[in-house]
Amino acid sequence: MKEYKILTRTIYLISFLLISEPVMKVVMFKLHSGLPWDTVWNNIVENGHSFSRFFMFWVLSPLAGVFLLSFSTISYIYYFLLSLFRVYLLLSYTPFSWPYFTERPHGTAIAFEIINTVLLCYLLYPYFQRFFLSRYFRRFFDARGRMECNQVAYIYIENALEPIRCKMVNISSGGARIEHCLTHDFKGGKILFKDYEGHPLCFDFKVAARMPEGQVISMGIEFEELSPRDKIFLRSCIYEEREKITT
């Protein structure tokens, strides 16, 4: 998935910049001041003795970078709030104060924030475009972003001798609706199907709803133990297929 690869690479790049930011600030301080390394280090230690200064200098940005690697919604929120806070610190900087000890913040710090803002906008723009700018506004606000698919899938349940063939009617980033003719009841299992590029996908699921329709059983299933990365991948599959249909 092209979009999925670009998204993950962007997150890796942002995480690397955030995790390495304290080291980059030390190096920049050394280059700007021209002082020996031991003097630079002593200056940072002596002026960063309080917990708040230590946390903001050494922990705040790397923590955001580590959170981003979890690909979770909470990490995006934390990263967004951190970006706003960092811009506020630059705008409210007091001349010759911690951590730059110059009349104004270093040019590299400003450049870092510009790069960070560009990456933030790039990361969030696809969602903004789809949810607010799309002419298919209502479709993209479907509760789970469901996509009609009508493809063959296979269910694996406990004590079954062979997989059960079924039809996947629609799919979302959190579940799907399937139809089958199995007579006995079950509460969950594994489902195997292919994405829109033919790659096999397998997820645990539980039955969320059951709707008998004559000889056919229609079921709403919910995927279980999906990682945030799996959800991003499924959402990307659905969005890309929708764009193919609507363009």
C-alpha cells in the first residue's frame, strides 16, 4: 500500500528527529558557543538542575518520538500538543535564558520547528482532506468507514475439521459482515481473506451480531487484538479502494 508505506516512513522520520533532538541541541550549543565540550556539558548540567528543565530538555521530545512508534491515536494527540507547546516556548523565549543563552533561539531550533510543522501537516493532511474537504463527506463519516467488498473468506473455529467458506459482504477497520450456511453456533475464531492487492490477511474475531436470513446466516464480526498499525493498514486499504471507485 503506497499510502501506508509513506505514512509509516513519515512517522519513523519524525520519531528519529524527536528522539535525537536533545543530542542535536547539545551539538548546536557547542557549535554556536565555540566552548570546550566539558564547559558545554557543565553549563547544561548546572542550568538544567530543576526537574522541569531536565524533563523539557531530555525527556519531552524523545517521549513523543517513542509514543509515535506505537502508531496509536493517543500518540498523535500527544505529538500534536507537544508541537504546539514547542512553538509556544519559542515565541515566549526570554533573551539569554535557558536553554539557548542567546538573545534569540538558535536558527537551527527554528529550522527544526519548521521541519517538524511541515511533517506534522503532511501526517495529518490526508485525514483532513478526506474528512473535511472530500465531496463525499457523508460517506467518509460512516461510523466505521465500511466498504462493500463481496469476496470469499475462510473461517477457522475450534473443533472444526476444515475451514468454513463464507462471503465477506463488507469490511471496516474494526470488523466485517459475513454470510455463511453453517448450522451450528460459534462465538469467534479466525478469519482469513485477501486485501485489494491479493495479500492474505488473518485476524482473530468475535461475533458481535447474528441475523438469520432464510438458509443464510448473516453475521457482524469484530476483529480482536488489532494493533494500531493493523487498523491503519485496513483503513488505508478501504480509503484507496474507495478512491478508485469514486474517481
